[in-house]
Amino acid sequence: MPNPQPTSSPQPPWLRGPIRGIPALLQPVAHALVDADEDTQKALASMTTEQLNRRPGTAAAAAYHVQHAMGSLDRLLTYARGESLSDEQLRALAAEKTIHARTFEPERLAAAFSEAIRRAHAQLAATKESELLTVRLVGRAQLPSNTIGLLVHAAEHTARHVGQLMTTAKVVRI
């Protein structure tokens, strides 16, 4: 299993060197996911349960961004493996529409997010570079993408929601 570098480094993940076990062409994806995890851990460590679940105005709560990032990462990785979503994944996707009706704890959400990143790294390590351009079909409409496109989008989409988490965290602390 991949072993990301310690987070005590002052350098951003992409300047810490390769992550063991991850193919060279997937290093940027792995580094982006490490960066997302470190930012998420930092943001959640300083939030109360109330802050995590508060909706500033009509915006989504910080908890939503973490939950959605984990769910979409899981779904995109499923497509990258050439699989269809399971019934459980479809139920989780539907549940994201009512996420604000639930209460999340920062510590539990932080641990779940790190576990999602660990699973993503394990999949990256198992991905053969020869499969990166393999056509993969996405969603019920079976829209065409490829393995590397899905993996890059998974990291980008995760980073986008982590950015929203960080901004929301600042707003709810005011």
C-alpha cells in the first residue's frame, strides 16, 4: 500500500517526492489527494460540531463538502475501475440531497475522509499505466471518459470541495 510522506514537512505534497507504490503518471493525482487530506484534517481539527454543521445563509455546511467529496471520490474511482455504481452507492448519492438533516462530528468525519484517501491511494497503486487510456463509461447515460481522465477529475473535484470546506470553515468561525 502507498505510504505518503509525513505531514510534518513544510513542503507541499507535490514537492516531497514520489509516493511509494504509485505509478509515475499518477503521482500528481496522489499528491493532490494528500494535499486535500491534510487541508481537511487541519480544517476539521479546529471546528466544533455546531460549526461543521452550520449553514451560513443558504450555503452548504462544511460537513456537506466533506461528505460529498468522499462520495464523489468513491463514485469516480468506481467508474475508473470500469464498474457501475452499486445500489449502496446510489443510495448514498440520493442521501446527499438531505445531508443537512444529519449532524456530523468533526473527528469522525476527519477519520472517514482520511480512510477515503487511503482507499483512493490503494486504487492508484493498483492501476496499471497501460490502462490509463482505457475507455470508461460514466453514469446511466454511459458517457465516455478514460481511466486517467476519471482519476484526474476525482482529485480535482475533491480539491474543489476541500477549498469550499476551508472557506466555509472560516465563515462559520466569525
